[in-house]
Amino acid sequence: MSDRLANSFPLFPLQLVVLPSELVPLHIFEERFKTMIEECLANDSEFGVVWMADDGLNDVGCACRIERVIEKLDDGRINLLARGTRPIRIIERQRNLAYPAGVVEFLTDDPGATDKELIGAAHDAYAELVHKATDRAPTPDELAKMDAYGMAATVDFGLEAKQGLLGLRTENARLQLVARLFRAALKRLDFVDRAQSRAKSNGKVRFE
């Protein structure tokens, strides 16, 4: 196997999409996944979260590393926090282990410089969205450390949007997508604000 491929890589099919840098809580209760997580803990190794959509298992997912075990219950169930590390693609499913596994490829970006204008536009849209949603503005230092994955990991987008982001192989393409998603979210927030204001004033919402 090359450095870009891993054999017998543990896979966790879920109705969930995880992005690199995203922190997600997981409740482990099935025996096969208890075994998988215990092995990952013992070996300090990664596992892959892959979206089980209505039309089947996606082939692109995200490798994750266990950041912290919150609780181990008497019946073996585990509550933990995992953090996304890097995108993966399933090359082949393997069924010889006690849990789902496969041959996976660790995906890397195509070569090319990141466009500073795209970075600025994405950071501006993200900062505006965070400020409007939370009344707290990210500092310039905070923004400077955030790439497209890092920004998107803090916003509750739909699964299809997050899956689309995982499938892009340049940072420029990811920045363009998250900027569009942030602007769309801002429009939705503006609409909600206007609707609530008008509903308070006359009990009706007018579409203009």
C-alpha cells in the first residue's frame, strides 16, 4: 500500500457528514462499533465517517480521530468527541473484520495557489454571518487561521452542502462554495428578521 492508501481502514456509516477540523459528538452503542472504537483507542488510529444517504453509502467521507472519551458506560456504550482530520475515498469495501472497513485513499488537493481575493470574500461573508447570528464578531487573528473547512465546520449547513465541500479538491473551489453558502444563510437570516418584525407589528408577513 502507498502512503495515500490504507487497508482495513475502519468505517462508520452514519447519517452525518464530518469536515476536516470539525468536532462532533458520537454515541457508540452497537457491538461492532464498540469493537472498532476500542481498537482505535488502543492504537491511537483514525476511522472514517461516511454519509449513509437515502440512496446509499457515499464513497467520499472524512477520517476522524478520537479527541476525548467523555464517558464509558457499564454496558460498554461510549460517548466521545471526534475531530475530522482529512478527506477519504473508499476504493473497496472489506467484510472480513468485526466492523465495516475498506481500502481507502487519503485525498489531497490539486496543486495551485490560493486566491487572496477568494479568501477575503469568504472571510468577510463568514464574519458577517457569525456577527448577525451570535452578536460576536470574529477577530482578524481568528479569521486568518480559518480555511474553508474551518469556517464551514462551525456552521450548521445541510448534509448535501457539506458533502459537496468534501468532494472539492482545491481550496479556491471550497472558498467559492462556502462564500455562496454564507451569503445564502445571511439572506435567510434577513428574511427571518423581517418576518418577525412585521409579524409583531401587524400579525402578518408580507412578501415584497
